[in-house]
Amino acid sequence: MRPSGRKLDEMRSVSIETGVMRHAEGSCLIKVGDTQVLCSASIEDRTPPFLRNTGLGWVTAEYGMLPRATNTRNRREAAQGKQGGRTVEIQRLIGRSLRAGIDRSALGERQITVDCDVIQADGGTRCAAITGGWVALRLAINTLLKAGVITTDPIIGHVAAVSCGIYAGQPVLDLDYAEDSAAGVDGNFVMLGDGRMVEVQMSGEASVFGRGELTTMLDLAGKGVEALVEAQRGAV
């Protein structure tokens, strides 16, 4: 039995509210169960130096967690003078994931930065950030298309992410904190809307896993991403 009472293949409730930030070209608040992430996309008419005169655009991301997003207060990383390794790893994952759904030549020589700020954490924050970040990115690109700045839609597909793991000896979909903190195996699956995989992060936290269990988790992840893509479609 899962702590939440959900079935093994059951997602938490998902909602995506758009237009929550007045000044951002694209924004949304995504809620996956009790996890809440504020996502915004900002357009700049410049690219990183290594892309100048290439005709290619760039999508990058930044990630952060508010001090009381968790049970105890976390000190702001700005107050410490540097980002933690976990933060850097997550924001790189978000950037890689979102770029997988973009034709950078159609975007042109401009950069879109997607900021993902966790305001409440209950497991799966990086997955929620990727899923909500895609919505913010989609809305920002809609702004460019509507203004005639670009004429070809650079979005080539949805990008969404979900966690799967082995909890109490059974593969489960979309781990909340109670499950994530006690899972024997923990994984994050980033996929395109057509089911192709962008990235898989798997680790045996307290046990190992076999090929059959991995296949089961891949199937669960596919089902979860389908539900998230439907939520994205409803939002945009």
C-alpha cells in the first residue's frame, strides 16, 4: 500500500495555471500533488558567445528552492555565495531536456531562459520543473510567433518528466516525498510527447533492480508522461 493510497500506476493530481507572472513572456504555476513550481520564460535577443553568428538559438534554465519549500528552512544559496551541486545538476537537466524539444535554427540567434522556482516541495520537483518549464517556453515562443519575430514554430514536440521507483518492493509511478525518501530505487524519466526518451536518471538507493523492473518503470513513466502532456495541452 502506498502512503497516499494511490494505485501503483496512479499519478498525483496535476494542474497548470498559466499567465501567473505579469512581466514574463511565458509563465505558469504547476502543481503535482503538493509539489508546486513557479516557471517563467524570458526572451533575450542575444546568444552565448559560443553561438554567435551560427544562426542557432539557445534555451537554458535556472532552478531554485525557496527557503521554506521543505519541512525545515533552507538557507538561500545567494546568502552562501554559490549554488549547491544539486541545484547546478538539476538546472542543467532542465536546460538539456527543454532543448530536446526545440529546433534551435528556427528559434534564431536569441536565448530563452526558463526559471523554475520551487515554492513547495513534496517529491518530483525537477520533473515538475521540466513539465511546467515546457509550458512557459511554449507560451514565450507563442509571443514571438504572434509578434512576427519568427515565422516558423521552433517547438518540435512536448517535453515532460515523471519519477518512478521501487517502493516497498514494487515499481510505482510519480513518487511523493514519503515514497522518495524510503525508495529502494529512484528514477527520473524525461520524454518527448511521442514517447521517445530524452534522459533517464536511475539509481539504486537501497537496493538493486533487474531488467524486468526497469521495463516496468519505463512503461509506468510512459503512462505518466502521457497524462502530463495532456495537462500541458490543456494549459496552452
